[in-house]
Amino acid sequence: QVQLVESGGGLVQAGGSLRLSCVASGGTFSTYSMGWFRQLPGKEREFVAAIRWSSGIRYYGDSVKGRVTISRDSAKQTVYLEMNSLKPEDTAVYYCAAARNYYGDYASRARYDYWGQGTQVTVSS
């Protein structure tokens, strides 16, 4: 049973930085792709970033491009989301997700098979 556990959220001032972590367990992740999504209050969950576990190829959503970096540590089975120059509109619950393959639209929630419980990020102005 694949499990994803996020951590690293919290309260930060505008312009600050945070690094979110997602520890994956219960699977062989070399063939997986991993993603980060966020859900703003009253909005649908939106794509932030994704990475192919084996090759490290990365994808980013338009709303965060240039301000976030996704990475993974295979030895720790952990995916990171480094966020910089945070804005109040980045306030959201951030979710880690895993897909069992590399195919499909990385920005589509439907392609991901497993989800974490989410971690709250609050950016104060």
C-alpha cells in the first residue's frame, strides 16, 4: 500500500521560503512520477509541479513557474518542493501525489493514483 506523508508547511511572511517534503513508502518508485498540487480556499486543486522519479525530468504549473523547484532523493524516497518569493495568494493546502507511470497529462489530477493528506501553507502579507 503506497503511502505519502507531507510535511514542512507552516506560516511564513510574504517573500519568504519554505521547503515541503513528501516521504513515499510501500512501493517501488523508480517507475513512478510524483506531483505536487495545491488547493486554495474555495478553489479546485491545481497543479504545481511534477517530476519523473527515475530521470528527474520536471514539469511546472504556470502560476508558480520560476518560484518553485521540485526534486527527489531516491535514497530517502522523498520528494521536495522548494518554494521561494512566496505570496499571500500561495496560501493553500499542498498535496503530494504519485502516479504509477510516466504517461498522460502531468497537470491532471486524474492521472495520479495516490495522494497524501496535505500540508497547510499560509503566507502572511
